[in-house]
Amino acid sequence: MNAYTKAGPEHRAPGHGGSNEARNLHWLLSNLVDEVPGVHAVAVVSSDGLLLLASDPGLAAQRTGEQQEGPRGSSADLATIVSGLGALTTGAARLMDAGNVKQTMVAMDEGSLFVMSISDGSLLGVHATPDCDMSVVAYHMALFVGRAGHVLTPELRSELRKSMERDQ
């Protein structure tokens, strides 16, 4: 039995259409937000900085009864931040001959930001509370990357981009 049987994305994410792979990624993203304490918002960004997939930043706030927090505006703001930070760290790694960047973490007074490479330059970004358990967040991000990386094909990225454009 795999992760996408009866409790899979077709039963958990009825609002998300598209291919099975797209529904699976939506389901994985929803699980990341729902299962990891302290996560405010999640975004998947393509290598060219376009938002492919995002959580609703207000859902975590509704779940905890807190005021909505996170990048101001929208998921597009988180995608911009993730893309910029990814480009900065990739450039730094090149200058230092340090190889590929696997993960970046920024701890701030009022929040935490995690960025992890997925595949082909795509990135997973997570905005969380400052007191989140960083190892738990990183672990769940690695699970997402492991499950999503092999299905994030050029065709699926194109489908996700079109879906995000329709939703805006």
C-alpha cells in the first residue's frame, strides 16, 4: 500500500484538479502545512522564479486561532523571497567552489525561513515560527523533496504554472 491509496490526494484535496501528479503534490504540500507545528506557509518555486505550488498562508493561522502571519500580501511574496535567497546562496556556493546548495535556513526574531533544493533548480520554501523545531521542519521538507523530486517533470511544472496563473 502506498501513500496515495484511500487516504490519498483524490480524497483530501477535492478542490485541486489536474493530473494525478499535480493532485499528489497538492496533497503533499497540504500535509506539510497540516502536520508540522509552526509552519505558516509553503511555496514551491521553479528554477526561473515562478510560483508552482503554494499553501494558503491563512490556513495555519485559522488552525491555531492566531492572526495571519507570513510574508505580506500573498504566496507570490514567499516565492519571490525563496527564489532570491536560492539565487544568492547558489552564487555564494559557486564563488566558494562548494558544490550545490542543499538547504538554507534563516532564523529571525519573529520567524524562520527554510529553503531546500528539489530538482532542476526548483526550490521548496517554508516560513515557520521562530520557535519551531527546526529538525522536524527540515525532516518533513526532506520527505516532501524525496517524494516530489522525481515527479516534478517539465510537463508537470508547466501544468502547475498554468494552474497558478488561473488561480490568480
